[in-house]
Amino acid sequence: MREHWTLDSVDWSRFDRSKLDPALVRLVKAASLVEYNATDYVEYLRKVFANEPEMMNSLARWGTEEVQHGEALGRWAEMADPTFNFQDAFARFRKAYRPAHFINADGSVRGSRVGELIARCVVECGTSSAYVALRDASDEPVLKQVAGLIAADEFAHYRLFYDLMGLQPEQKPGFWKRLWIAATRVSETEDDELAMAYYCANVPADHEKHIPYDRNACNQAYQSAMFRLYKPLHIERAVAMTGKAIGVHPESNVLKFIGRALWQFVRFRVWRMGPPARTMAPA
């Protein structure tokens, strides 16, 4: 079993306020809430994979590491923005974001255990690529270190869920069903989770009456900032990992074509959305 890093592994003394990027600070504040909320995902997956001891042990380790990601990002965010209170923001987020399947899970919302693991692989390859992009974009030394550590974890989590998928006794869904599961999970990045996290992280509680939650506006603010971090290599890596999860060779010409097309789509979205919002607080 690999030895995992701790918060003490981070050289917090290297924090350099002069190298902060306000757009990245807003992204990190939102990411800290999503990562720290992993316990809800763990409980949901425990219900999906009941009676699988190996899966239970893997989920416990995965959940612990995800929560630590939230702690590390939250600590950095509080250093970068002294007005940000990580625990208070998380309390607001947890109260506001409670998907029905977290509360009343009755099997996988993906239709099967293999389908659930495909969805987890999609999430982990997306987050791994996102944190690599964040690491590469940041000039602030501590954020660069934290993002790199988390990116490596997310890649390891992808491998974990990919390997666990191969151990499932049930028959894998057909290719088109696997593709549908992956595409559906990708589309869920525009649901309430990231948008609500961005809102709770960047709109102080005492401003909520003046700035009510708007999912579309929050999604656009998040994506406008996040998409600007990506380079072709980040997109191609995510596409290759996703392709492997659904049974396509990661070096296939089809995936290379999709990677190039997706990069052009990201460039178009960045152009269309314009520069990221400077703030969500009232003037």
C-alpha cells in the first residue's frame, strides 16, 4: 500500500501572497468544499457495494484522502483570502447540496455496479486533469505543491476504481451503454454541485439576500475560470483515460480526434464566456 502524504508534507512556509491569482483563489475555495464533502459519496457507494469487503476498505481509504484534499485546499484558501472561513462555507454548502440519491440510495443511479465504477473513473480522470492544469497554471508555490499532490492522488483513485471494475462478477454493460454512462457523468459537471460550491465559497452568508443563488451564473463563473487553465495536453489526457474506462484503447485515433475536437470546444467556450468574473460580491 502506497504511503500517503499528510498536511505536514506541505511546505506552508513558502506561501507567497504576491503570486496569487484571484480567479484561482475563487476556484480553490469552491474545490475545497466539493472535496471535503466526500463522506456523503462514501456512504452512497457503501450502499451500492454492500457485501463487498474489498470495496468497503477501498472506499474508506479513498474517502479519507478526498477529505484531506478538502482540508489542504481549505487551509490554502484561508491563507489566500483571510475573509474566507472554510468550515462555515462548508456548512452552508452541505445544507444546500443534498442530492436525493445521497439520502435515499437504492442501488446505483448508473444502473449497475460496473456502471457506477465507470462513472467514478470519469470523475477521477477529470479531477486529475483539472488539478494538473491548476498546478501548471499557478505561480504560487504552495498551491502548486498541493495541486500536484492531489492530482497524483486522483490518478491513483482512477486506477483503483478501474481495477475494481475488472473484479466485479457482473457482466459489463455493452459499449454504447458504457459510453452513455460516461457521457452522462460528464454532463453532470453542470449540475448544482460545482455551482453551489462556487456560490457558497465566494458569496458571503451576509450577502445572500442581495446575491441569490443562480445555478447558470455560478456555473459560468466557475467554468470561465477553470477552462482557461486547460492546455491541449490536459484535455487529451482526460479523453484518453475516459476512453480506457469504457474499453477504448487510449492511443486510438478516435480518441485523439475527440481530444482535438474537445480542445477546440474548450477554446470556443472560453471565447464565448469572456473573462472570469472578478467577484460575486456586491459592489
